[in-house]
Amino acid sequence: MPVNVDFSRTGDNIVTALDDMYTTTWRLQRKVAIDQILTKNAFWMWLTKGKGKVRHEEGGKFIVIPLKYGRNSTFKMLSLGGTISLVRDEKLTDAIFNWRYGAVSIVRYWTETLKNRGKAKIIDIMETEIEAAKDEMALQFEEQLFGDGTGSGGLDINGLDSMVVDAAAGSRGTFGTINSDSKTWWQNQATDMSGEPASAWLDKRVRTQLNNCSLGQGAEEPDIMITTQNVFELVEDNTLEQHYITNKTLGDAQFANIQFKGRPLIWSSQCGSGLLYTLNTKYIELIIDPAANFTMTEWKAIPNQVNDRAAQIAVALNFICSNRNRQGVIYNIAA
């Protein structure tokens, strides 16, 4: 709800009053607005609301995620007087991620303010501008979810295209500064369906992929799958008896989904062609700096303009994974 403003004020007074109105209105709406930004996409909703995988971390030059990857090789069965090794194996390392910074501008023009001095008109303009800012951030983060982090000159957040790479073993690249070509425990699972019609092979490949991601450990199975509209409809055609089984968390939010092999399958128009991701969100997080958690900056005068003003809604964040080996992608899926 917008704050009360004396719309009879003139000159610098009305400019200052509008600064206060926009800032205070965003402050009051901010928590709901963040939810709206992060729930306009089915996966972000699943991660943030369904699984609570948003973590606040205060600044620092990098986001550093400790990883346990090795085993303790000293275990052995003993006989009378037997000895045991005291070797300490290398078991820990760090994945290191850059912070990513984003902002959207809200601009007010002095002439527009003067022409729309009525309270209702000013409130309508303000609400339209704030809504447009929220919509743009939601769209950007859905697009970046399926990117590889190289967009905007390498300033985009990490995306699934770099986290869960659709390529042969030995070609799944570096993520979090760890090269998976040499550190094979850091490679994601990937299955190429070239030459395999989805009607005959997709069910089998998904089942195998889920097993590869979990290694037979039930608690480690992927909990959500994401694909394209075309592949989603292929799955529907091959699982008619499951058409009307939906996940309540996603269904109540009006996201199309079906339960496939016991977990929701969703689709996005931004997902790369012929891809189906199998994701274990136990190891995936959206990290946000609380000092820049969709925070509105101070209003500033625009240089060389008469009483035109601008502010930004800014965020510092990144999308990270602490266990790529539990994530998978099937690629080159076709009818």
C-alpha cells in the first residue's frame, strides 16, 4: 500500500515527497515482491519455497563452498596384533564462485510528474513502474537459470548449462574453479539420446539417469526434473496413466507438472532444445547477500535533466552447486 503524500506540494517538495513514497512503498512490499520475483518460474519456486534453498551470506570477495570428496582409506579388518595405516588422505577442497550483481532502474520524469499530479494517477504510475521492475527481474533470472553464466559479458549468474553440462565424460568443464576433466568426482551425469526415439527410449534413459545420480541411495535421488515444452508433452504421451498426478506445491501455483518416477517434471520455455535435467536440490542453493537483497537505492538526480530522478532495485547473488555428481542431464531428445 503506498504511503500518504501531500500532493499539493510543489517544486523540490513534491520531488522529495515522491522519493519517499516510492522508497517506503518498496520497503513495505519488498518481502512479498521477492517472493513474486522468485516464484514466477516453477523451478525457482520449487527451490526457494518448496525446499527453502535460499541462503543469505554476507559479502566477501567470493562465495566459498567447502566440499568433501575423498574417502578415508585407512579402514581395514584386523587380526591379533594387526596394524593400521596413519595416512591422512586428501578429502576436502573448496568450490569458489564469484558474486554476481544485478539491478533494474526505476525512472521518474519531472514533466510526467507535473502532468499527473492527481493522487490516483501518481499511485498508478508508481505501481506500474514497480510491477514492471519485478517482472523484468523474474524474466531475467529465468533466462539466466538455463544459461552458462557467460551472458552480459560473463556477469550472469551460474546457470544449468554450466552446472549440469550436456557433453561426453571428460568434456564437462570447470565449475566453481574445479576442473571436472581432471577431478572426475566433480562431473555431472549426462546421457546422449542421439538416434534413440523418445517413444521407445526416454522412459528407460530417465530411469537409468535417476539411478546414476543416486548411486542406489534413496535419499540422494533427484527430486525434480526440468525440460522443454516439447519433451514435456512427449513424456505426457508416454505416461497417460500419470497425466493427472501433479505435485501440490507446484499445482496450487498453476505450474503444469506431472509426477514422473515419483518426482515432479516441469517445463520452461527457456530450457535448451532436447534437454531434460534431473536435479537433486539438496546440493543446489541460491546465495544472496543480505546487504543487497533486492534493495532499493537512494533516489538520485539525473545529470543535465530538470528534476528527473532515478533509483535502482539491486541484488548480489549467485546460483551454486556443492555436488555436481548428483545432478544429471539427458540431451538430444527427439520424437
